[in-house]
Amino acid sequence: MGDDNKIGGKIKSQITHFARRISTDFKRPMKRFMVQMLYGIQASKDVKLSNVARSLNEEIALIKTENRLSRHMGEEELRESINEQLIEEGAKRIQEDTVIALDISDIDKPYAKKMEHLALVREMEARERNGVVDTG
């Protein structure tokens, strides 16, 4: 059980460090929000606000935590400022020979033929190229 606490502490420390780097333009309450949201998403493995709030295990009513997180999510400058910080962080890691690969295919949704912007998934072609043949 001691190893779990060490791992959990290290993860929380890394999340805190990252959140502080991308929230340099914000005041303390918004910085705290960034840490809590990143930690909550990681801990709950979900992006739904109620699940994120639940994973924070605060000693106040769950609805109060959800309301606070929701209020911060509605901040006007949040998206733009975070995007700028993430671009700066990413730019530090991109060199002249860096390869950036994009997968523009969608998750296979066989019954969703009329969804907007649905792209063709070519999983079968890729499997055949790799020598995997589906006989069933």
C-alpha cells in the first residue's frame, strides 16, 4: 500500500507542476482549479464534471464542488490562455526533424452512417498489410 501512496503522490506532484506551467497568467483560484481539474480527470478517468468532482473527495457537498468547477470552466479567457501556454510548451519539444503524425479516422461506428464529418475507418486494410487476416 505504501507504493500506491508514493505513486499517487508523484502523479499529483507532476500534475501540479504541469498545471502551474500552463496557468501562469491566472490568479491563485484559477491555478487551483487547473490542478484540481487535471487531477480529477486523471483520477476519475472521465471528463464528466460530476465524476471529476467526486474524485476530488472534498468535505463539502458534491453539488458545491460541481458548481465551483463549472463556474471556473465558464471563464472567458480560460481556453485562449491555456491554448497559448500549450503551444509554447509544445514548441519547446518540436525540432527540425520532429515527425508529427495525425490519425484523422473516426472510431468505428457502423450504425452511425449519417453523422457529420464521419471519416472512413480503414482498419481492415491496415490489418491485411500487417498480415492479419480475419477468417470469421
